Amino acid sequence: MGLNQVTVPCTKLMLLLLAAMSARICDADEVPHSPVIFYLHGQIIEEQGPRPVHERWGLYDYPAVVDALGSSGARVISEVRARGTDVTHYANQVAEEIEALISDGVSPERIVVVGFSKGGGIAIFVSDHLNHPEIRFVFLAACSNWLSSVPDVRLTGHVLSVIEKSDTLGRSCKKLAKRNDELGSFQEVKIRTGKEHGAFYLPRQEWLDPVLDWIHR
């Protein structure tokens, strides 16, 4: 991923994301025990930038989502990926960044990987690549038919899946979770906004509340 990390106060994260869309992490000593979140966005942002508008689902406000994830004191690492980013290659890079953080003294229990749609697919591969059962993952509308083409993928860590009842793209991750009998834990929450895949385009409380509870538990 080539993270060009910049140390910033959490409260300034959203403004800096708007100004220069490269990865950010707040000062590691600012809140020593707070979570470190990797947020991996959906594919449309690769194609249209940080605030794209889908013809059916409306505005995807990526800066607002990142700001909401960091609103309770977590430190957020995120960036706008290049168009056509390869899922497995990018997942390898994210896994390497996580290993580097752990080597620098960040406890795996503090690390949370949150991915939506294509970003959720990347997060699934990150979970497969890592061997740290304490790391937590959040999959937002991440599981779909493509998983049948990668039968060897196995989840690790503690996983929360959030799906929207009206969404025809993001399906249940229960079958994926069952591939690993030694998975730390798995929970799945179904929300009902009627917004289909676009339910996760904005920091709606329906999905944000259970995710923040998971992050700060």
C-alpha cells in the first residue's frame, strides 16, 4: 500500500483527508490504548474519488465515514486506492503494514480492520493472511458470490459482519466463517434501512453503532 503516514490529531483527520487523500494515523502516543482502525472503502471511490455519487445509491461520503469511525478516539488509517487495485496484492500490503505496527509495539488487540464492499473483500484476504487471533475485523456488505471462487480463504481473529436486508450485493458471511473451526469469534448483524448497498455510503447509526461497539469493546 505504500502508506505515507502523517501524524495528526484525530480531530483534524477529516480535513486532511479532504486536502490530501493519503493514509493517516494519529499520534501513537496520543491515546496509548485506543484502537487503530484500517478502513478500506468501496470500489466506486477508486473510480470517482472521495465523495462519489452513485446514480442509485447517492453520495458516498468517505471523509464523513472515516471521521465517524475515529469520533470516539480511535486512530484511523485509510487512503484512496488507485483505480483497478488488485484485491490480493493490496491485502498483502495492508497485512504488511499491520505486521509493522505490531513490530513497533502496537498490541494486536488494538487493531481493527474495517472493509466495505470491495474493501470488505480486501479485509477478508487480510484476515486470511494474518496469524494474529486477537485482531478484530468488520466486514460491511463484504461477502458475495465471488467467495466461491476462492475456497481456500480462511478467516482469522474476531469477525463482525454487517449486512443490509435490502442489499442484493452484500450477503451473509456465515458460510465463510464456518470454513475455520478455530475462528476466534463471529457475529453477524442485519440492518434494515431500505438503502440497499448504499446503506454504508454514509455513517448511518444503524451500522455505525454496532461497529463502534465492536471496536471499543
